[in-house]
Amino acid sequence: MAKLSYKERKKLPKATFAIPGERKYPLPDKSHARNALSRVSAFGSPSEKKTVRAKVHAKFPSIGGARHDHSGPDNNMKSNRRR
């Protein structure tokens, strides 16, 4: 991820941020978008998580899309065990 200096961040338009009112989670490129998803997952409120995922997916459809359900039979450790 490219470093975003204070001056560069300050120059970004509000629309570049996932939460523009607070200028949180800048999304100038894919690496920042991935980082925003990671940070909001760890530290964001449920509403922030929903907003950031939606903004990332809108700007970069290849990332931040629907969450995957990992509870299926292929991912269940017990069902993959030999008997």
C-alpha cells in the first residue's frame, strides 16, 4: 500500500472516503480499500462495517462484495474427517 501523507490525505475530496463526514477510511486505490476493510473489521461499529463494505464494493467491485458463508459441508472439519 502506498503511503498517504497528511498533505495528500487532506487534498483528497470527501467522496474518496468510505465515511466522508468524518473523513475516515480513504479509498484512493485498491490497496487502501483492502486496508479499510481490514481496519473497519477490527475496529469499526456494525454500521461502519456495513457502510465501508458497501462503498468499497461500489468503487472496486472485485473486492468487498458479499460475505462468504464458510459453514457449508466443504468447510466443516467433521464432515471431511475419515471414518
